[in-house]
Amino acid sequence: MQLKNRFLAITHYLRQHMFSSLVVASVIWLAFISEHSLVSILRLQHEKNRMQQEIVSFRDSISHFEKSIEEVSGQSDEMEHFAREKLLMKAPNEDVFLIEE
């Protein structure tokens, strides 16, 4: 019986304050529940910022590699030096020992 009285009191309050109840329900829906909620917008904004940082990082890497390609292209001595140093390549009859500092 007490539960029924509480339910009736809540419904009576909601009927008296219909407009404010709808506004509160709408705010809760838009902020947390809907597909385009505030939480999902903030999550997507964070992901967008992370991806933009990755783009900058990849562009820096690309420019570094393009610079390396320009240094090496056309010069067989430089190309061999690059292959040995960066790619750890060796001639068929050689042994290569890596010394890490």
C-alpha cells in the first residue's frame, strides 16, 4: 500500500510539473542516452584530436623519408651506405656484427 501511495504521489507531482519534467527528461536524454549525446560527442572529439596528432606525426615521417630518398637517389655509394646502415643489408660473402651503444 505504501508503494502504491508513493507511485501516486510521484505521478501527481509529474502531472503538476509536466513542462519541467519534460525539460529534465529531454536534457537527460540528450546528455547521456541518445546516439548524439554529449558523452559521445566528447569521445569523438578526443579521437579526432588523437588522429590529427597522428597525421602530423606521419607527415613528419614522410618528409624525413623523402629527404632520405633524395639524398640516396642517383648516387650508388650513398645508396649502398644507406642500405648497410639503415636497412642492415650485407653482401653475400660478408658477416655483419651489430654493436649497440
